[in-house]
Amino acid sequence: MKLKRRAPHLWTALAAALLMVLGLTSTAAYGREDDGAAPKAAAAQTLTWTAGDPIDRYLTFPRTAVAGETTIVFENSAATGNTTGMPHTLTFDVSDPEYNNDVQLNILANPSDAQGGRHTATVTLTPGRYFYHCTIPGHGSMQGVLTVTEGGGEDTTAPETSAKVEGEKNADGAYVGHASVTLAATDAGSGVDKVEFAVGADGAWQPYTAPVMVHQVGAHKIRYRATDKAGNTSAEKAVDFTVVAPPTDDRTPPETSATVSGEKNPEGQYLGMATVTVTASDAGSGVNTIEYALGASGAWQVYGGPVMVHETGTHTVRYRATDRAGNAAAEKAVDFTVVAPPTDDRTPPETTATVTGDKNADGAYITSAKVALAATDAGGSGVDKVEYSLDGGPYLAYTVPVIVDRVGRHTLAHRATDKAGNTSVAKQVAFTIAEGGGVPAPNCPEHDERLTVVVGTVDTGVPNRITRGRCTINELIEDEREWTSQALFLKHVDKVLDKLLYDGVIDEREHRKIYRAARQSGIGKPGQTAGYRDLFDGTPSSFAKWQHVGGGSFGLNADGSMTSSTTTPGMGMLWFPERRYEDFSLKLRWRDDAPGTGNANAGVFVRFPQVHDHPEEPRPEWVAIKYGHEVQILDRPDGDMYKTGSVYGFDRVGLGGAGVTPKGTWNDYEIRVEGQHYSVFRNGVLINEFDNTGGQDFSPPRGDDPGTDGRRYASGYIGLQVHGTTDVISYRDIRVKPL
């Protein structure tokens, strides 16, 4: 299912596909969706793609076409066999030089959209080949190639190609000084349209117009191919040869220099862009290679022309050269600064994070780490505020370096806002605090960094302050612990509050509010499930604590369950925003209520970050998909390969394990997350275990996989997926117990 050479572009294409169900311009070279405007002349031909339930292929598709104006039809509807509401895209890839890149077609279709899943666009095709595919994650094997010819001919035979390498050789067969590569192609059918060559094993294809002269000393490969006027391309061939320097007694390295050019401001900073031109000369054997590198530690690259630097900030460009006798010039560098041109400030600030502290041999920080943040604003309005979020928590104002001393792995996100209101995309830095050290990490009974003191489900509004022992108030109250009676719990709370009052952490009024909340919480009363807290108990008040993002919706039923809507289309998520969880046991009950003979496609999301803290993701429900894990619910024997109990995109499970219950039957689900180990129980039977090491079952990856060790978040929120109006799912009795 892997898409070779295309994975880096897929998330960009996906974001565009999810936002737009049309071509973006009205230019003939681009797809433009018919919108009911004034009638126009029909296109010369119509090409149709269809899709349905499968995620590994289009159901029907064309293989050939003729050049000219064309109507593209893409239908993914109930009429073409889509019974699940699954969206698909038809996207023409414009990133690979091997294929035509003059049609930017990107259509998203699903049965519940405004067009019923059937979309049309008008494009102009040119001779050659177009690569098309679906950009929905996991659907990567839906792809193909469309070959376009001039039309009117029957030529199906590719041209014949040959190459000849010429030049003076030494006794070993190497070319002395230089080699000349001459290419030729013949075609008995429609005639040769173009001949191309590429330098090296992975160099870009270039038009061949004259013999290729190779002067650089070393081993070389020239690849070549040809295409005829009917669009037939010959198989790639290659010639390999070696160039050596002429005999010489040259011992002097080349002379090198660099100049920086561009428009400057009065401070000498370059506005918008700086161009670095590197030159080298050698009076002996001649210059063989010139190289440059960006920054103090950037990789060396072959210099093929002036280097243009657009990114704002301070830059260093290093350069060097080698002559044909092997003499290398000393490395030199030029330094300069690029700033944004003086315009209305629409550029967000740039933030950087520096982590300092003593490390052990494993690279973990001993005792604590100090994170210092900095921000600059190239837009001109100036930095207004800097914020940070520790381990997926709420964003807080940054004023002084953040000291982190809790044992374990941590992720700190940081962002900044300028005075024009531009907020930067959050960046992250990850690090680990080792166990032991001179000053131990705080020995807190629980981990709870919510902004206010919450006892059970009762929010007191009192700030959740750090106490003298470096634990928060919430952590000392221990409302997650199993209490045998409420009297015992209240006695514990009163003792903790008296100590906090004595230390000056809280005042008398806050003492009374927290103790009153402890009584109202009911913690310790008979009938409580040991250690578990209700997130949804069927009451309107508990249902109101959940928030919905994206398409679809859930409604509360009279029997204390919730069911997804049969009338509100789209995919979305209901999530519980009041608390992040690290290690936990989540218990709930679900029921497949899909109409007819179909089965519901749904899932439970865990350990995803705050969905509204990712401005780069315009659809907040996708934050859970990209950054968290979905534990799948799908009893359907066909369709999606990830069945009930799977960790979607990472770990497949078939319909075995605890078996499949009839539709309309309640199922008990338990999801246990301990460290990076996931266990899934269905009706009391373990059906899946998954160790999250960052590896996926498919390409491209489902999300950004935050964290330098390839793992996802160590803590996060809980959510329930709704997939569409036909994937009707019900939930009830949702409880969680921190482990």
C-alpha cells in the first residue's frame, strides 16, 4: 500500500482536499468544477472515475485519453456502491517530474455532500501521463496512471534509444579530463517528441538538446529515455563511466569567494530575499566541484547556481571548492539577515526553545530541565505575548524560564502572538527527566495540572496552585483514589486543607469551597465503582460536559444512552474537555445501531491534545486523528481492514477474539493504556495488545507522530467518533480510572 516518492506531499494534498471540493482556478490548465453558471460548449471527451466502499482501488477508471478539453466526472455515492459514507478524493499529483503537472485537480466526494457524491470538473489535458490517487489517509493504494495522446493514431510502440560516450581514455578505460555523452532516439510510428536525460541515480529529468559534457572528476551515471508523439515512453537506460584528472603537479587549492545581493534596508538587512553567489577559480588543474551549506551544521550540497534565501532571520552560508587534482580549499562563510518587506504585518512571530540542565549518559536530564523561550517578529509590529503548554495542558503566559522536574518524558509546545494579532503555529520540544538525582522529583499521590481545583466532578473555581512540596492542590486531595467511606475521604480532605491554610496556599473562603465540593462529590459513598469516575452517566448534566467538533452529532436518549444522528451528515467527534489522562482504564458500552444490513463504523479516540490548540489544522476533529490513537469499532466482515479492537492505522485486528455480537446488542469495552502499551478488552476478553513504537501499518503516516522518539503523546483527552448518518452508534456508562 505504499506510495513511493509521494508521501511528503500527501498531508498538504489532504488538507486541500478536505477544505475544497473543486479545482481552484478558472484557467484552462486547471480543474474547474461546473457550478451551474451559463451554459458552455461541451468538452471534447468525458472521463469517469467511480468509488465505493473499498479503500484500495477505484471501482472504474479510464486508462487512456486524447489531448484537449475534457470533462472529468468523479462519483462516490450510494449509486456507485458506497454504503458506509466513506469519503474519497480524486487528485492529480503535480509533484513528480516523471508525470504531467499542468492539471491541478483535487475533488473530495462523499454520498452525503451537497452534490450527492457526484462532481464534475473541466480541464485541458496535454500529451503525456498523469498520476492520480486518493489522499485520504490509509487509502494510498487507490491510484493509477492516465496516458494522454494527440489522438487519431494507433502508435503503441515506444522509441528506440541509444547513448555514446566519447573522449580520451587512459589505460584503465577512464576518461581523461572530460567525457561527452551523445544520445539518440528513433521512432517508426508517430515520431520522437522528446529525449530526456538525468544525472546520477536520482537526478531530475532534463530535456536533451546537445551532447552532455561531464568535466567533474569521479564516477558518473547518465540515465536517458525518449517519448514519441503518441505518448509512449521508452524504458529508462543508463551509461556509467569515470572521469579522471589529467596528469598534473598541481598542489594549490582553488580560490573561492561569495557575494550577497538583494534589496537592503538602512540597517543593512535584506528585504524579503538574499541571493548568495559563490565563485571559484583554479589556475592549475581547474575547479572540479563547488559546494555550499546552510547554517552552522547544515549538510553540504553541490552548488549549481546562486542560492536564494527567503526565510526571515539571521543566516550563515558556508562554501568550499575542490580542484581536479583533489586539492580542497578551506571552508569560508558569509553571514547576513533577511527581514520581511515593509508591508501590513501578516507574518506571525518565530519562537525558539532552549532546554538546559545536567544530563546523564542516556541524554535524560538529571533532577530538572530549564526551558527558555524566545520570540522574534519579522513582520514589524513586534511580539505581544509568548505562551507555552506542558504535556498537552492549557497554554500559559511565558514570563520566566519553565522548570520541569517531574520524572518521565515531557513535551512543551510554544507559540507567540504579535501586536498585529498574528499567532505562530505551535512548535514542540521534547525531553526526559531521569529518575534519581540530587533533588528528587515531587512525590505527588496523583498527577493533576488542571487550572482549577476539581473534586470528583465538582469544579470549585479555586486556582490549582503549586504547594510547597511542588505538588498541586488537586494532587494532594487524591480524589482518584479508592475510598472505603465518604467520612474517611472528608477527613483526609480536611487535613490537607488545614495544612494548605497554615502554609498560606489557600485562604479561609477557599478552604470552605473545596471542603463543600468534597461533600458534594459523593466520593466514598456506597455503590461507587472502585476507583472509576463517571464521564457520562446518562444524565443531561453529564452529557452537557462533552463538546462536539466536526460533522455529525449525538443525542441523549431517555434510557441514559447517547446515539449518533441519522440526519446530520459528516464525520466528527464528541470529546471530554475537562481532563487529560495519562495511564488509565476506560470502560464504556457501545451498540451497533446501523440501519439495514450494514454495520456501524466508529471508534474511541484516546491521548490526543487540546483540539483547539492547533491552528494549522482547520478541522479540529482531525487533531485526534493526526495526534492521538483511535481504537476501532467495526464488526463489518468486508470494507475497512481495521476491525473492532484495532488501533487504527497502526495495529490491525480481525473479527476474532471475543467474537461478534448481533447488531443491537450492548458490548462492554475496556481500553487500558499504561505507558505506551495499549490493551483492548471486548466483553471481558483481551482482543488486542499494542506497543506504540511509532510504526504504522500503512503509508503515508496517519499523523505527525509528535515526539523525537517516534511515540505519540503520553497524556491526552478522550473522544467518541461519529462516521456518518448510516454509521449509527450508541454509547453509555462511560467511566475512567487513572492507573
